[in-house]
Amino acid sequence: MSRLVIKNVRLSYANVWEPKPMQGDPDGKKRYSASLIISKDDTKTIKAIQRAIEEAKTEGKSKLANKNGVIPKNIKLPLRDGDEDRPEDEAYTGRMFLNANASADHAPKIVDRSVEPILDRAEVYSGCYANVSVTFFAFNTQGNVGIGCGLGNIQKIRDGEHLTGERSAEEDFEDLGGDDDDDFLS
């Protein structure tokens, strides 16, 4: 397995607090998951991911290779182009992305900038930015062959606009101060 910490990614479809059944999984196994959005301008990170994927191909050659010992060119790869695969979603425009998963018994540790645990679930959401540890591994299951991306730990580094359209109470309301009942008369 090839391990990598990807810095400054935007989380999308962040299912990091409780495992949920994965869409399209015939076994209905619950998983933690997140889509990690990376700017196409971040060529250093993209190249590091591509190297890690190649390492995983080499390490997992026995799982990936066909009967002739050759890894087919059409195996599934985790690094995808947002402009091609999610053209309707502007959060993915000009971006690459990875979908990372962890089994229900391997919850990601979620920490803040000081590496202190984050306990408030509202702090880590689809749209915030994070550093995320991932592993790349070969798989060959039920005719699906490729390189997968395992979700490791998450370090929130900054807030971002919610991708779900959700708003905080602070965005919706102003501080009225005190207990003045006159506010309810209008």
C-alpha cells in the first residue's frame, strides 16, 4: 500500500462521522467516505498522487495483471477529472478529485490545526478544507480491477463555503442581544 498525505483539499460528500451504506454496493457494507477535490493548478500534489498510484500498481501487480502477466491499460483509477466526470457541479470545475473510503471499523481520526480532536460534527463538512491521509491499493473483486483510495485521517485547516447549500445560524440571523420581548411585536 502506498500512503500519502494530501494537503489543502476541499472535502465534498463528506461522510466522515458515521459509516453509511455505499451506493451501488451489492453487500450494503457501511463505509466512511469523502470526495477530495484538488485544484488542477496544484501540479505538485497531482504528480505525487500519480506516483503513489503507480507504486500501488507495482505492489499489486499480482492482483491487477491479466493471464499474460500484463496490467491492462483500462483498469479503474482513483484520480479523476472533475471537468469530465462532474461537469454539472461547479465545485469540480477546474479540479481533479479522488473518492476515498474506509471500512466501518476504521473511522478516520479528525483533528484541528493543532492536531487536537474535533468533537463538534458541524466543524468538518462538505466544503471545508483539510489535509487528508490516504492509501492507494490494488483490488480485483467481482470483475472490477483497479487501484482504490483508502481514507485515513483528516486535519481540518480552514472553513469554506458549504457545498450542500447549508447555512449557519450566524449567516441567517443577527445577534439581537438580551431578552427583549419587543422583537416579537412586529
